[in-house]
Amino acid sequence: MAKKMATLDRAESLLEDIRAKARPAAERELEEIRSFAAEQGAEEAVTGLMQWDLGFWSERLREAKYELKEEDLRPYFQLPAVIDGMFELAGELFGIEVQACDGEVEVWHPDVRFFKVLDAATKAPRAYFYLDPYTRPSEKRGGAWMDDVVGRSSAMAPANGGGVRLPCAHMVCNGTPPVGDKPSLMTHNEVRLSF
């Protein structure tokens, strides 16, 4: 195992290598955003764009350059298709299968789904998780987060069977809920950040 682990020196070297290669492009992109904001008459471009201004001006620049708004991409990111794609990718990368088990356990809201993570070869359960995908402004805080409900442990394994207690997590997102028979549509940014 020691052969596969990175040392602090190797990790720092990798990060420095990435930083050195990425920085010039990032500086060019930042200057392009600043110039564009100034051309559009943004007062903050004169005094210096702040971190919270960059997302707005970056999106306006993308719209101007490519005539493409992030909202235009929503029809291509239907939540059910995004989830299926994410599970397929996880299966290829980690040798797992994610199985929907809606109705097998109690959930705190009708939108919440429950899943089992199975070993793809043996079909043995490896973990479980809840997915709470949609915003509920009166009940949930903003953003997306994940935490464990029950951690993996052999010390607290069920007394009747012994072995290892499998972990269970919850993933909470704030996507736009479906409306009527139309599925939830996500922006590319929501897909990237939430999942």
C-alpha cells in the first residue's frame, strides 16, 4: 500500500505543476472578463472586479461570444437522464451498480428517493443513500450537501448477523422540481456543482 500512496512532496509537486500550467490561461481569461465588463460600462470593472462579480460577467461574455445562454442547455439535462448517466459513470469507474429502492424505507418527503449501491460482480450490497433532489424554500437551506446518516463500522454491526454495518448517506440538492408532466431541467452548472 505504501507504494501506491502519495507523499506530501509528490502531492505538492503535482499541485504546483497543475498551477503553473493553468495559471497563464486563467490570467488571460480573467483579463478578457475584465475588459468585457469595462466595455459594457460596468463601474466595478474600473475599480476592480470582485470574486462575486466574475460569475455574472463570465456568463455575459459567454453569451456575447457564443450566442449561448446557460438556460438554453436545460432541455439537454433532464434530471432523470442526469441521474442515470451519473450512475452509469460510477458503475464504470468503481465496479458498482446503483439500484433504486423507492418504497423500501421511510423517507422524510415524497420527492426523496432511496438507493442501494451493489457490487456489480456479486450484487452484494456495499452502501445505501438517500437523494433529496428538489428545492423546498420553506424547508431546506440553499446549496447542495452530503453527509453520512450511518457510517461504516464493524463495532456497531447488527448483533443478529455480525459483520460490518454498511454505510448510508444522504445527498441534498436544490434543483428545480418538475412541473406537471414536465421533468426537472437542470443547467450545466447545476449538473456540475450538484452532482
